[in-house]
Amino acid sequence: MEIRAAEDIEIRTDLFPPLSPLASSLYDSFLSSHCSSCFSLLPPSPPQPLYCSAACSLTDSFTNSPQFPPEITPILPSDIRTSLHLLNSTAVDTSSSPHRLNNLLTNHHLLMADPSISVAIHHAANFIATVIRSNRKNTELEEAAICAVLTNAVEVHDSNGLALGIALYNSSFSWINHSCSPNSCYRFVNNRTSYHDVHVTNTETSSNLELQEQVCGTSLNSGNGNGPKLIVRSIKRIKSGEEITVSYIDLLQPTGLRQSDLWSKYRFMCNCGRCAASPPAYVDSILEGVLTLESEKTTVGHFDGSTNKDEAVGKMNDYIQEAIDDFLSDNIDPKTCCEMIESVLHHGIQFKEDSQPHCLRLHACHYVALNAYITLATAYRIRSIDSETGIVCDMSRISAAYSLFLAGVSHHLFCAERSFAISAAKFWKNAGELLFDLAPKLLMELSVESDVKCTKCLMLETSNSHRDIKEKSRQILSCVRDISQVTWSFLTRGCPYLEKFRSPVDFSLTRTNGEREESSKDQTQLKVIIKEEEATEGQVGIIIPFEKLESLPLSHLPDLKASTTGMLYHFHD
Ligand SMILES: C[S@@+](CC[C@H](N)C(=O)[O-])C[C@H]1O[C@@H](n2cnc3c(N)ncnc32)[C@H](O)[C@@H]1O
């Protein structure tokens, strides 16, 4: 099943009114802080039982279910609670074939064929049958409910991106397939927001969609009226008849990782255009891109004796990822985390090829580097809070610089793949917040007053059309580039990794190992190794300077890809 547009849909259109879930549940860690029915934050001393209102308490009858048996692992208690709600929902037709419960795909055969999960599904189904005191002879329906939840439920996030729990929606949403280059996205709206507070460009939007092979008569808003409401919005222009797609996973990952993410979470191999592209899309090559520098320009190597680039890249990735994981699990302090990650980002690692030493670095847009910038921005921010007065500003400044750099990098990727708009917008917002946070600290330190307003761009104005958004995106970049001519060197002072870059939106290196060099000279010394095994001898790629990529009409990007020989991207003036 799939959903297709019944008519042309403009960018930024809500495809149907906010949808209530058929069933939902908080994760265990939020059960005492959030309303189990509508997911809103409860007051500091919450009422017992834990609902925000009498209406919410009426919709949720299974919160006090008995202790979950350990055999249900790896199925989470929130999956079981959602399955219980689903079976208890008046909007669910339990008399139809359990293999397509309420017309939702259950992937029953796929999940039951996997021994790592089928045993747990079986135990969980027996547990659910006991709770609902089912007198059915078998637990087929309970199994189907669990499989429907595992196949279709989505994680619910609050406005800060915190994952609160899961929710399952009817076929209007659940029939929307995944794409790694989707044309739509979804988000959750506060239950207290009325439909009229939500921006809807076309109030007739429910007629924008055609449900293929629709057989159920369920109305769009059937389900748990108090649960977290979901909105689907177009992020590209969609032609009549085109399939509506959203992303089920983080899109800022290269193809192999996206595929394994989808397999481990949803048990399917993605067959979308981005995954099937050959040669791979520009963004997928650059998300895994690495740089080599000639030996005399480098001094430090973290892993001696490596003669294989793939192995060297693997070590570099593992080292950074371990530092990130250790930081997130409190195993290392923020200062050590910054030192470990920055040392690999800045110095890269050494390897030998044809008995020549080379230094390998992650490309600034490498997916591990992106995760590193997020961690570094957070770690420096924590250091700013924990610091003595003297270095508070320095720590906040570098935190803002990493956040701004991340926004610039994601914007660069967004220019080539428009579905990265959501990530780029989030990173720009974070960067803006950290810069706003830094400004008063600096003013206090400098004891000056200032009223700074941007007159170059109209960033806060909303854009309606594709052309407007492109123009606004160009304005923002030109504004950031102009401002960063004066601020970037200040923001990055004392941070050797970021000091190498000309600005947060230009990734051509300005120095290698402390030596300031002309950018053009650098570029001839850098080889962009995107997929080394596919490059032929003598191929030298050049990092595409940001301005050049930006000034290219988007329609040229596929040409750029098609004109490549091997996997190296050549770019000529
Ligand atoms: C939420 S459902 C989407 C609707 C589903 N196609 C249906 O018939 O009801 C998710 C399931 O659809 C299939 N699916 C979704 N996107 C896919 C894609 N890009 N490639 C292959 N299968 C996909 C997978 O079986 C996945 O588990």
C-alpha cells in the first residue's frame, strides 16, 4: 500500500488536518513526568494517577497493567502498552484478518521468521491475552497487534526533539512509505493547539491524497482524541499522482548505514532512488569523504603502522564514535571528550602507501564529523556552565562556533539534497540560539552596549514558494559569509580544527599544520578520496568550493554527478 497525491501539491502544505493516534504510549522514563494520554508535561507535583485532565484519564485504561515479564525483551513495555491500547480502541476492527489489522501492514511473516524477535512476540502476545482476559483459542490477534505496532508506530518527540514515546496512526499516515529523499516530513503538534493555530495552506488538504487500495472506512481523525497529534507537510513540490514519502530514519547517514538502520528497526531493504543511485548521489559520497595530505605537510598520526586507508578510516570513525558514546554515557568528562575528538578531526591519522607517509582526515561533511560537531558544541557548552568566570566566554564562543559550522555544513548538504531541509533548519536554529546566548556574555565582558540588527537578510520572514525558499537560502548564506568575515576568526580563536576553515560556509582549508596557505594551492594538494577503490590512477578531485556549488543551478547537480569519472568529483571553473 502507498499514498499518492491526488493533485499537485505546493511546498509547505499540510497534507491533512492533525491526525490523532489509534494508540500510543510514553517510554517508561516519562511515565511520572508526562500525561500518559496526551504526552503533555505534568506540573512538578503531579496528581495521582498521572494524567493532566479527567478527559485524558478516561482514554487510558491500561497504565496500571501488571509487571511486564522479562521474556518480552527486546520488545519494549511501551510497545506492549501501545498494543494493549490498540486492541482496546473502539476505532480498531478486530474482526478483520489479523494479518492486516485495521488495514495496517503487520509484517507478521517477516518478524516471526526472525528468531531474535519471534519468541519475544509470542511471550508478549500471551501476556497481552492475560491482561485483556481474552478467551480466544489462540493469540493470533495479539501477535498481529504487536507486529502492527513494530511495523507502523513512530517515535513522538516534543518541541525540543526529546523522544517521549511512540504512537500508531491510521492508514492515512501508516501507508506512507519511506524514502531516503522524501518529499514530506511529519511533526507533532501540542494537543492544546487548535487546528486553526496550525499553519494550513490549503484547508481542503484531505482531498490532496489518494489512499491506494483503500478498503477501510475509518475517518481521518478516528482514534485516541487526546493522544499526540501528527501533521504531515510537503517539503518539496509534489506532482499529482506522485507517491508521498517521509523518512523513518536520520537522513544524514551514508547509504550503507541507512540500509542497516532500516533493516534493524523495520526489517526492510529500502528501494528508493537515493539508495539505488549509481554512481551514488553527491551527498552520499561526501558523507563518507576523506582527504589525504602529502606527507611533508603533516606531522601527527594517531595510529602508527596502518597501511590500509579503509582500515585507517575505520579506526578514525571508531575512535571518534567511542569518544562520543563515552561522553553520552558520562564515562568521560567534557574536557577529555573535546580533546579526544578534536585531536582526530584536526590531525587526522597517518598511513603509508607505496612507502610514502600520508595523512588522512575526515572530510568536513563526513557523517562522523557531523556527529562530532554536535557533541563538541554540547561539551563546550557544558564546560562554559562549569567554568570559572575567566573562560566562560571562551567555552561559549567555541560551542557557538561548532554549532555554526554544523549549520554551514548541513546547509551545504541541503543545497544538493532538499530533503535535508529539516536537519539544516534545526542546526541553524541551534546555532542562532548559541550565538544569542553568547552575545550578552561578551557584552558583559566588554562592558559595552550594542543594538545589532541584521539588515542584509530577512531570515524571519516565511517563504511560500520553492523559489522564495531558494532565494532566502541564498540570502542567509551570503549574510553568514559577510558576517563571518569579521566574526569567524574571533569565534574560532584557540580552536585549531575550526581555525583551518575560512568560514562556517566555506570548507576549503586555509592552513595545514599551522601554515597559512592560499586556498587554491591547498586544493591542488588535497585529494578527495571518496571511494578510493573506484578511482583510477592520477585522478585528483577538488573540494567543490561552497560558493561554486551554491551558484550552480540545482539542475546541474545530476550533471555534475554524471560527468564524474570513477567516484572522484572534478570541478572546473
Ligand atoms: C509504515 S509501513 C508503510 C506502508 C506499507 N507499504 C503498507 O503496505 O501498509 C512500513 C512498511 O512498508 C514497507 N516499506 C516502506 N518503505 C519502503 C521502502 N522505501 N522500501 C521497501 N519497503 C518499504 C516495509 O515493509 C515497511 O516495514
